[in-house]
Amino acid sequence: MEKLIRKVETEWLNILYEYNHSAFSSKWLPSHDQTHHHRVWIYVKEILYELYLQGYEFSEHRLGQMMIAVFFHDIGLSVTVGENHGRMSRVLCERFLRERYPGMMASNTEMLEAIEHHDDKMHVRKQSVNPGKSSIYSILTAGDDMDAFGAIGVFRYLEIYLLRGISHAELPDRVISNLDTRFHHFDEKFGGLERLKKNQEEKARYTRDFFIRLKKEQADEHYAKTEHGAIPVMNIIERRILKDKKDPGLVAREAGKYSDSKFSKSFFTRFLNELVSGNTMSEYYFT
């Protein structure tokens, strides 16, 4: 399995990463660009390995489809930050295949459907047949969910929701609702993979606790003054990353310059550790 994945990566990784890099070159969106897609691919590999240990098998062609789906699922955000970006992601993937690999156009309906509907958690319930664990949709959406957990998840939620015009006051409840749906979706399909679940459960709890804290700070001025932390984190991300367009890794390393909050410093330490953990290397995080 490992050799097969490496073979697929040798064929596709550089091509897909560079195509993403080009697509996002005129759109500053570090929470959902090629670096996000790369992290999701790493999560997808974890899922694939776990399924392989349970007896599931994947062909080279199937793994290639998985990888293309991962690297195109959010590429539509380079055009529109709306919740319907999945449709644009599909259009861009179809264009990529038509222009570069026309022979692949006929056999990728499942892959394209997964790209288009990856952000629609009700999509499964609309289908006559529930996609199994090994479907492209199930694996792609679970990998995407996993990147919404932890400190990176906090950053990703803050950036995209603020860009969509969601107010500071609305943010906590909107995020918690979406986060709970994501974890339920992940748990429903892959909760039986105990090692994965244990790690993702802790990360999802961290993200949830952050937004519970943010809501409390917003509602209680005294609490915000004595236990401040979530509000400074939100402000730093909004001002330094969204508005000033500073790379997230640099902002995390310099967080002490922007706030003396212990919580804020702890958050950005964890954020940086998550960015550089494993093989999640990118041009943002090591500049």
C-alpha cells in the first residue's frame, strides 16, 4: 500500500500542488489553499492506511482519483468564497482534465461528484445508496473534516467565516454548529478507527472550547478582561493574516508582539506546531 501511494504521489503531487499554487496566486486564502489541500491529503493517507489494515484495497487508478479530488475540492474558493464553491471546484477540475488529461474525462463521475458536494453534509442523505467507507466522497470529506479540528481548525473557521461577512457576534454559534456536524460526520463513518478517532476527538474538542470561550468573552466584559485570550487570537488572525496578508507561520512565531495574553501565546504555539508537524511543509510555514 505504501509503495502504491508513493507511486501515485510521484506521478501527481507536484503537478497538483503547483496547479493549486497557481490558482491561488491571485487570491490570498491560506486557510484553504494548496497547503490545506496538502494537509488533507496527509489525513486521507492516514485513513487509507487504516482501511488497508481492515482489508480494504485500492488500485493505483483509485488512489489517483482520491488525490485529484483532494487537491481540487476547495480550489473553487480561488474564485468565490461562498458556500457553493464546490460547484466551481468541479468546473475547474473538469477544465484541468479536459486540457491536460482528456482521456480521463469519461471515468471520473464519482470523483467529480465528491468534489462538488464535499461541503454538503446532507448530500449522503439525498442519495439512494449511502456511500461506503471506501468511497471517494467519504474519505475526502473525512480528511477535510480532520483539518477543521485543532488550532488550525480555529484559524480556518475564523478566516473563511469573516471573509463571508459573518459578524464577530455570530461566529461562535455558527462555528460550533458546523463543527459538531463535521465531527458527527467523521465519527459516523470512521469512528471505528480508534487511533484516528482519539486524536481527532481531542482536536475537535479544542476547537469547540475555543469558540465557547470566545462567546463567553464577547458576552462578559469582566471575563474578557481577566481571562482574555480568544478575542486577541481572533483579532490577530483578522488583522495580521486577513488584512495585512502576513504568512500564518510568521504571525504564529511573532504572536508575542501582538498580545501578552498567555492563552494567545499558547494558541499560536499549538498552531505553529500543527503547521509543521509530520510532513505538512509549505512555502508559508518555513519562510
